[in-house]
Amino acid sequence: MNNDLPRWATAFVMPMLNLLSALLVAALVIHLLGEDPLESLSILLHSAVLNPEGLSYTLFYASTFIFTGLSVSVAMQAGLFNIGSEGQMYIGGLGLTVAMLAFDHTLPAWLLIPVAMIGAALFGALWGLLPGYLQAKRGSHIVVTTIMLNFIAASLMNFVIVKYLIPPGEQNTASRVFSDAGAMPLLNTWFPSLGDTPLNISFLLAIVALVIYGVMVSRSSWGFKLRATGLNKHAAHYAGVSISKMIIIVMLISGALAGLGSVNSVMGSTHYLSLNFVGGAGFVGIAIALMGRQHPVGIFLSAVLFGALIQGGFDLSLEKPNIPTETFIFIQGLIILFCGAMENFYAPAISALLKRIKG
């Protein structure tokens, strides 16, 4: 049914209907909690979008989500459901920290920051290589292996931080603070109206990553092979595409993108590696890829939406004590439900409407 619909319907109308459905259910929940949904929406919009400082925080969160959304999206283009971006971002943060602890007192900022980003991408790519290799060479299902590796990454990071990275005498489960040379330049240096927020050049790097992704997927011969693999592996193999090689390369890229998601959080905000710094950003990337239909513009808008939910939800929970912050985790789950498992829910109705109009 979905294949019979025009592109504008599948790329825009259906995602919007799914999003509105999720928000309507969320509005009902807010009403049941004893608050006015419209007033709550107004507070959320003002806090996350209309207020310059709030918008800055929204874009800060979106910077990380763009990388994790791209991580999931590039794998989905090849027909792989990589739900391991959480663990890959975690391990990417370790690679970044290793580079920082080794060189932050010796290298200048213009060299240190790229070296740390390479460390993040490399460690994330290697963690993505494991499930890619198992899928390509051993037939292990990518969903099962990435789930397992998420838990392994969390346990490994807990061991490494507690055993090796906590400075002597410190109680906080985190590495030492990096030197000032390791801090990502803040955008409020050029745009003072953004206020004292952690929005940094990671946001610009995320936009560059979106552009590169869009060009590579839709405008290159490799992107054609990638999409062919996702649409029909047998036909792609018959056309000369090495499926196992494609799977491994895609998972390397997917892991590297997830690893780069740690740059915004660690180098742009905390300036040290803390336990569970990922905070579910890898799982949010799944929702972003599904809702954005793996399209660069869709990924950007979805990332901004989830960033707004986090920023606006925090302020809303302060002004409306009846609405706990967990409500917005529930809203994220609704968006995943409607844009993922129920993405074709409105397809029959849209198809019937279009046929009636044409008839």
C-alpha cells in the first residue's frame, strides 16, 4: 500500500500525521494529569523555540541527536536496523577521552580537537565493526548483536572509568577535567544573543555531516549501491555488489557517526567523561531516523523536535509540578510507536482519499 503513495505523502504527510497522533495522545495524558494541554504546549514552545537561550539549548541537544540519527539512518539505508548507537557513542566517548588525556597538555587546540574527534570516530567505528562482521560473515542478526553490545559497552565503560579514569581522591565517577584547549568553541562567541549556553561548533559539524550524508546517499554511485542493498540484497548481489563488504563498511560508518555524537556532550559541555553521559541519545537516534525517513532534512527537523522536547519539557515540569519529566520520555516513546511500528497506519486512508480525488 505504501508503495502506491506519492513521495510527498510518504515523506511529509504520513510523518506529520503520525507526529500529531503522538502529540494528541500526549495531550490526553497531560489533561488526565490535571493540566491544560494548550497552556502546556505554549510554555513548551516558548521555552524551547521562541526564547533565544532556550532555542540555543534545543539546538545543543539536537547536535548530538543529528549524529545518532545519521548513525541509525545510514545503516537503515542498507537494510540494517542498528540499535547499537547508544553503545557506539559510549565507546566513542572513551576514544575521545583517551586522546584528550594523552595530548590535552601538549597539543594546541587547533590540533587537539581534530585528534580527539578522530579518536571518537575510530572507537565508535570499531564497536560498530563487531556486529557488522558478525552479520556479514557469521549471519548473526544485527538487532541481537547490537543490543548485546549496548550492555557490554555500558559494563565496560563502568569498569574503565572506575578502575582507571577516576583521579586519586575523587568520588565522582568521571575522568579528570580536560584542559581548556580541549573545549569546543562556543557559538555565543559570535552570537551573544544565544546567552551563556553550551551550544558549540558541534552544531555546525552536524549540519556538514547531514550535507555529506545527503550527497553520498543520493548523488553517488556508492549511495546507489547502498540503497540497492537495502531494497533487495539478492538483486544488488546479482548486479555486482559485495553484500558482506557493504555491511561491514556501513556499520563502520554508522559506528563512527555515533562515536562523533559524543563530541558535543563531552568536549562541548562537561569537558570530562562521566558515567552514562550518553543518556539515551543513541535510542533517540532510532526515533529520529524513523520519523525523518532517513532524509537529511527530516533528520534535522526530527532532531530539533526531540531537542525541543527535552529543553521545553524541563522548564514545563518546573512550572507544572503535576507534569513530571518522565512524561516526555513517554512522549518520545509515543513518537517511536507511531513513526516506527505504526508508520503505515494512515496509508490506507490516504490511498483511498487520493483515489477518490482522482476518480
